[in-house]
Amino acid sequence: MIEVLAQASEQTSGITGSIQAGLGCLGAAIGVGIVGMKAAEAVGRNPDASGAILVQSIIGMALAEAVAFYSLFL
């Protein structure tokens, strides 16, 4: 019985890294979606400011994607 528990604990140690990476990438995807949604909303409200909104939204998406890289590589 103890051997089975030892094997189970060894197998779950590999799964925890996958869960961390998956949740980190999920958070980044949600963040990029929110940034894109709000950028489209802002351009709809003020079309003249589309250039400034585009720049700020690209920076926001890059910062959100950085979270995915942190979760994958750290």
C-alpha cells in the first residue's frame, strides 16, 4: 500500500507543473481578450484616437502575454 502511494506522489509531481503552465496561459488568454475588447470599445467611442489606443493595447497585450511566459518557463 505504501508503495502505491509513493508511486502516486511521484506521478503527481509532474502534473503540478502542467497545471501551473495551463492556468498561467489561461490567465494570459483572458487578459489579452479583455484588452482587445476594451480597445475595440474605446475605438468605437472615439475613432479619432485609434492610433493611441492601438499602441496602448499592443503594450497591454504584450504585458499579459509575459505572464504566460513566466508560468511556462519559471
